[in-house]
Amino acid sequence: MSVVAYAPASTANVSVGFDVLGGALAPISGELFGDRVKVSKGDFGFSLECVGRYADKLPKDADSNIVYQCYLNYQAALKKINKEILPVKMILEKNLPVGSGLGSSSSSIVAALEALNAWHDHLLDENTMLTLMGEMEGQISGSIHYDNVAPCYLGGMQLMINEGGIISQMIPSFKEWYWVVAYPGISISTSAARNILPAQYRLSETLTYGRRLAAFVHACYSDQADLAAKMLKDVIAEPYRSQLIPGFKEARVFAEQSGALAMGISGSGPTVFAVMTDLQQAQLLQQWLTENFLQNDEGFCHICRLDEKGARVLGTEL
Ligand code: HSE
């Protein structure tokens, strides 16, 4: 017996909601775009094997792997409710590039915890799981923010609440939007991308940030796609981070000329995203980005919809 869990790629910030908005991604091609973790019965303790396109970018020793940390944290969480963890064999299929701005570490964390929880008959509830996921993401990136783990786990477009005992809730999203995401093939660590941001912002910028975020959420609830797209602008991170992404300006110009309603940095970069409504225009942009924005063979460009399902058990075999 075994269980395999899948956790999708995600795009955090969505330009207008630094640290408080994130969406899960599903390529329209139908291919899986996220990590998978298999759990099966172990003889004792824990063992881990890493496979998949990006497995060679992970630490060589299993103890330094995030999946082992998931196992330890899951064990500690079970202890709190007087339950014992079972001996497990785990396999991580690493399908997302590390440091890409696509929620790669979140995908591993969420897939590992989802698989462990399924293996243990769902002993932990959704809120406890999400809290664990956020803590683990914080261990990696240096500060706790849920804008990748929440969409990756729960699906759709998620708004971080982080107060009153609520971590995140889904907000309505526009089903007609295509999300063209291009990963150039270079890596940027989230902690490095956070370190270059100012410690303080001018009052005028914070007012713009709050106004646009409120207008975006209002537009989502009142089904005004054009208004929502117009609000997808970033005064917090993009002015500082765009210089880390080769060809960002040119990509923006081409995206705008190709009919993109908005374009920005996915999470802490270097992946960029563009919102489009016309599939042919999205395909043209995909082709242009593939030919002009990708830096090497590691890069790729997908046309996505939002993944409404989030993390899920896919079956028993990888
Ligand atoms: N909101 C984070 C950042 C993205 O931009 O630093 C990763 O969760």
C-alpha cells in the first residue's frame, strides 16, 4: 500500500497583494506542474529518495531535505494529540525548479504533508496542516508568509487573512483569464529577494498599495475583470526586484503589445506572469517569451488557468 500526493505550482503576490495574495496554477496542456510525494510503509523511522527533473538541485543528504523536516514536524504535531507517526518510506518527485518564484519549496512541503496526513488517516485538520506548512516555509525563506502554501494546499486564488484564527480564504477569480508564466531558468532565493526591499515605505506608496488591493478584491467580488486587471500593479517589490530579472522590461513591453491585461513578477521571481483573455494572443506571447526571455534550457513557459483543487491525493503510484 502507498499514497501519492500532488501539490501544484503557485504564483504569490499577483503584483497587487504582496505577501497576501496567491494563486495555484494548472497548465492548460493538462500536464502536472508541481511536486509529487509518495509515502509507503517503512521498516523503521524514515527514508527518502529524490527523483524527477530537478532532483539533482536538492541537498544530497536526506536529513537536509525539506521532506525530512516535514516528517519531523508532522511527528511533533501528532505527539501533541497523543498519536505516533508510522515508519515511512518517502519519494519526492521534484518537478519544480528551486528559487523560481513558482512556490517550489511550498509544493514539496504541501505534497509531503498531504501525503503523510493521508497515510495517517487525516489525523490533522486543515488549519493545523496549513499552520505547519507556513512554519516550514518560514524556516526556508526566513519569514512566515502563506501566499504560496495556502494556494498550493487549498487551490484557487487565496487571500491571506492571518488574524482571528483564520489563515487564508479563497476569493472569486476570473475563469476566463489565462496566466502565461515564464521561468527564465535562473534562480533567485526568496530571502535574497526580500533582503533587497526597503525596510520602510513612503506613506503615499502604502496608501496606493492598500487602495489597489481593496479595489482588486472588490472587483473580484463584483465580477469586474477589467477593473481587477487594471489593479495588478506592484509598488512594493517590482521596482526593486525587476533589476534581478534579465529582459524584464522587454518582456513587459511585448506582453502589453500582445494584449496582456497585466504583467508582473511571480512571487519573488525570476518567473514572470501575464494575464490574457485570448488564447491565440497567449500562445503568441508564450512563443515570444520562449524565444526571447528564457536564459537557458532549464527555462520554460506555460499557459495556465488557476488550479481550483490545490493539493490532492492522486493515487498509489508515481
Ligand atoms: N510574498 C513572497 C515574496 C513570495 O514576494 O517575498 C514568496 O512567498
